[in-house]
Amino acid sequence: MKAIVIRSRLELVETELPTPEPQAGQVRLRMAYGGICGSDLHYYHEGANGAYVVREPLVPGHELSGTVDLDPSGELAPGTPVTIHPATFGTPEPGIEDRPHLWPNGAYLGSASTWPHTQGGLSEFVVVGNHMVRTLPGTLPLRRAALAEPLAVALHAIAIADGVKDKRVLVSGSGAIGLLTASAALSAGAVEVVTTDVLPGPLQRARDLGVHGTVQVGVDEIPAGYFDVVLECTAVPAAITAALTATRRAGTVVLVGIPADEPRGVNLAPLVSRELQLRGTLHFKDEIDQAVQLLATNPALEQVVTHEYPADQAVEAFTTAADSNLSGKVLLSLWT
């Protein structure tokens, strides 16, 4: 089968790999679309995503949609449209039994966090556990369904914030995750949603999605002490400081973006003086099911996709995805 492989920093190639055979409890899928995520960009541009270094050829990709190719159990017919929950949950741990996405020893498609690496889905076929497969409603096309994984990340962040209904929400950063987070907040009943970014392109895309306001960092002022909930999607230290400053007394800040694993300067004075709640969020538990339903009923979310490339133009696609002023979500169409 054909696959896109990252061999090392700035070395991304299309190659031939053996077509995988599903075992009991597994399903083979024919991939249709794959979204390029920030972690994929790190693996390509830096040869690592934080502490996770590419030590063997890695097939990236965990934002996926496709169709069933072979289900040995016979439960899913060939051609059934699906998306994938990309996590394999690890070892249950006392105190977090209800949060399997946090269990140690888990894995995620397209990740160098495990050895051997957990290969992703930017390939012609992929084999996954049948519990990872989510069938799609008839109103959800495969192209839009590739947004299910990042939208689930946004929905989980909102859950970590204890919801946003009737609340004033600031989304810090208007890249693809920020745009989906803002859209999810609007759908969840936020009374006001404002997004920020340093670049005009992402802010225009946010306005096109229907946010109530935008703030261009360095040009406009972010209202201090105004927002009930801030969803910080950049992981930039200055943006985290600004998020704390923007939050009202006893408000909540959720860190959606994944910061580098190193000491960085953040002003924590507002956290104490306003008794703020600062929370982290990682991936998601089962919010992908909610994401599928939201995508099926809200075609406007597909506006987050700004570019689509064929698989044989993967290098160009990764280059475009790295330009956040030019692009929102960049998709690859995978040999279908």
C-alpha cells in the first residue's frame, strides 16, 4: 500500500508499505482524508514533537476519515463511512478510572511517544481496533468528517471548563483548533465568543464562522477581567499571561495548546488575586461521538478547511499548513 512517511527532520516521502491484515477484533479501513495537525508539523519540521523523537519511519496522521475495507467479524459492511477515535487506552489507574485518556501506557495514532512508534493514518489502508471505529451518519460527508478528532479536542476542553452556556468566552489563538473551539463554544450556548490572534487571516476565518468579536494581538486591546472562560489554544507564554489577565474574578482558564516541556515565564499574579481556576486538557475521552453529531448538523464547520491537496503533494500540504496566516485546516486526500 502507499503511505506518507516521515523519516527524519524535513524528510517526508511517499513510499510502499505492506498492506496490513486485520486480526480478530480489528477492522481494516481505506483512508479517504487526513488532516495535518500541529504535532504532524513538529515531527516533519523538527524530527520530534516535544520529547518524542522520530527514531524510525513514522506514518503521521490521526485526523482521519475513510471507509471500511475489511471487517473479519462481518459487523461492518465494506464501504461503510467512518472516522476513527485515534487513542488506544492504557493501564487503568486508581483515582482516574473514568478518564481512560489519561491512563499510562496508552497510544495515539501517528505518534513517536511509543516504541515501536504508533503508526498513523496517512496511508492507503490502516488497521485499528473495532472499538476505535465510529460510523458516520448519512448527512456527514467524509471530507467534513476528518474534522471529528480536532473538534473532539475542542469539546473536551469545554467540558473541562464545566461548560460555556450563557458565559462570555475568549478563545486565544484562531488556528484550526481555535476555530473549532470557538465554533464548539457557539454551539454550546456561549453568550459571547471572542477570538484572538496575531495575524489577520485567522481572525477573518473566525469572523466567517460567526464569532461575536476578534482581537488582533499587538493592535487591539484584550478586555481585562471580562471573560468567564478563556480557552487558550496557543501555548505561547505571553498568551497564557494575557489569558489570565482577561479572565474575571473566579473565572476559568483552560490550557488547550500543549506547551513545550521546559520552564517558561508566565505572570501568575492574576491567578491568585482573582482566585482563577487554571486547568489543563489532553486529547479527549469520548467526545468524538458528540463531534460527529455536531459536524453532521452543522455544515458551516467545513469552512475551517482552507486547503486540500492530493497525497502526492504532501510536502506542499505540510508547507501550507505551517503558514497559519494563509491556512486553517489543511487536508490530504488519500489515493481515493
